[in-house]
Amino acid sequence: MIEIKAKLVRADSAIYATGERVECLIEFTHKTFADEHPTSQNRNANEASSQENLAWASAQLHCYRKTSYSTSTSDKATELTEMIGRTALDAVTQAPGEVIVATKPKILFCDLRLQPGETKMYFFNEFIPRDGPPTYRGHNIRYFYKITIATQRVKSKVQTLTVPIRVLPIPIISRPDELPVTVETNEELAPTNPFLEKREISELEISWHHLKNVTARRAPKFYRISNKRGFVGRFCLFKPAYKLGEDIVGSLDFGPGVSPRKVRCVQFSVKLQQQELSIRPQTVQNHQLQSQLSTGDDISSIKSFDMASIASGVVADSLHKSATSGSSRDKDVPEPTGKLTTISTSHQVCYATLQTQVVVPIPLHVTPTFRTDLVDVRWRLHFEFVTTTLMDFGIPNPEFGELKAPSELPVETMVWNLPVTIYAANPLQIYAPNQTFNLLIK
């Protein structure tokens, strides 16, 4: 029998970024009965002299998508399925999902002969596509990556071994103005040598520098919080973009404003929530165009727009604003929230507090902000304020010379959502030790 072992070269973390190279070591060992039962005396003498023969072995990287959405088979998906079907590695039947990204299979060997106890080791490496989705486990859709190792013994069926990996998204720089100002290293700042070749900076390295500049940039923004009864407080967010593992830090100021206060915040909570929005292209635009045409208005204004405006949704917004007839329900349609998942929560009681700090941690296991053709994953801070119009701190107690808290408070609850952007962290900073995956072919 033959034992196959596969282990990633990066032992401290089985996490990679899009555009990064994944490396894996694959061992093929001919195990005998004596290796499995060293104390047994009933080992066949012919087994020790026999050798195992493997016809071929290949390795390939796949990205699978499993969703409850109704998807149409595109030309790219059909071409990908045909390409996989023409190879000996039919990965479509090996995992419960649809293959959306597949690299070209790499042949490890052909006609491998192993003597009893002999081991052969092979090295596999592949670049993760930059345009692929990240690893994501959501409510209605899942994306996951696997390295598929397939082999076939002579006159036997094909058997596969899969090695799962986690992939983080790295934003692609699409505009020249997004390039980082300085990407020099210490070697480039040293005196130049005309006899040495200049090191070229890769696209992934430029993206890492750009990501570092975006998440390190501090741009404080202040938000005035108020309800129908008056001013509640002011919230300051120091920067809008964060990386995995960082803390979202902000400050809340409940001090008196310009005018006398009529409402006080009793307690508040801040929740870091993940939004999973399903994408339905042209659904809203088509509904608004049909509503406009059904009213019998002049459609000459529709013809004046170009196709670029229609694709960007400008026509739909203009028609929605210019429509004079229609139900009030269409005008008050709330923004879709999708599937919400609360990741972390911060709660404070602040009845007598003038200023406080808000710290919400971002875990390392969550998926950063990304968007595909079926889903849009966003992040937001969900605030819940409990306010009251009772401005006195308490009722004086003459017996003990202290204030007594009121037994009842007239309270109201108000909510507020603040969107934030979360980017990926360096995979080497996330400790996730990988294990060795085995396959025994008897």
C-alpha cells in the first residue's frame, strides 16, 4: 500500500493572500505490512520483494463556490468545466461546490515505482489568482480553496487528497493615482552600483505598500448624534479603514453643546457587524424604468442619457426623483441590510459621563470587505443609544447627605449605523499552524 502525505511549506500559517505563491511538499511512501504491524510474524515474504507502481500524479489549486442563489451558467464557467473535464483530474465531482477558479494541473511524475519502505518527495508551487474571491463562509454563499492532489495506481481508480488553505483579498490598484508615493527599501536607498541589476518591485509588493498606506492614514471625522428631542453627543472616528487584528478606536463626547441640553444618554452599545448583501444586477433599475414608463410621462428625457449613465444607475436615480406619481411605499424603501452577523460588542453605562472611549476589536478569523458577482460583504458599526429626558443626576437624600438614584427613568432607544472598511492583514502575522494531510491507498 502507498501512503501520501501533503504539508504546506509555511508551517506557522496556512493563510495566503491573492497573488501570493503557495508551496506544498508531497511525499509518496511504499508502506509494508511490517510497517503497520512491527510485532507481527505473519508477514508475507513476497510482499517485501514486491514494488508499487503509480501511473501518474498531479496537483492543482481550485476555488469552489457553494451557494443557495440561483446562478446562470456563463461562458467562462462552461469553458472551465470543459477544461477540467478534458484532464484526468475531474475536480467537479470531488467537492460539494462549483469550481470557479482552477489553475492548470501540474504533473508531479509519470510511472513511479517504489520499493518497500522507499519514499519519494515532490514540490508543488502555484500562484493564487489575483482576481479570485477570498475564503468566506457566509449565510447563503461559501468560497473555499483547496489544493487537489490526484494519483492513480495501475488498473485502479483515481484517488485524490485535498489540502485546504485560507485566502485573504488584496485590493488591486486600478488607477495610477493610487500608487504609493514611496516603495523604496533600504537596499535602494544605498549608493547605487551600476554593475548590479535593479530589483523589480512586484505587483503584490506594491499592493502591500498601498494597503499599508491606506490603513495607516489618520483622518478623524466627527459625527453629531441627535434625535427629535435634541443633541445627544458627538462621536469621533480616527480613521475609516482598518486591518484584521486592529482595534476600532473612537471617542464619544456627551458634554454640553452650544444650547442647553434637553436629553441625556443613559447607556450605549457598539456592535461590529458584517453585512452579506446579495447582488441582483439591473433589478432596481428595471423596476424604476417600468414605473416611469407606466405613468405615461414623456420619455424624451430617457433618450438623452447615454449607456454609461444607465450602467452607473444615474438614469434610475434621475427618473426616481422626477417621478410625480407613485405610491409612498416606493419612496420610503429602506436600504437593504442583508444578512447580519455580530462579531464583537462594546457596552457602557454613561449616565454621568461627559466623555468616554470606544474600543471594538476586529478578530483575525473574519473575512475583510470584498465584492463578487453574487455577494457584497461590508462592515459597519451599529450604535444603540438609550436616552432620557431626566437631566438630574438623582434625588437628594437629607438623611445621609447623598443623592439617591431615581427608581424609574423615561427612556428612548435610537440606533445609528456607521460603515467602515476592513482590509486584510499580512498572512504571516496570523498564527494558524497547518497539519499534515494523509491518504492511504491499499
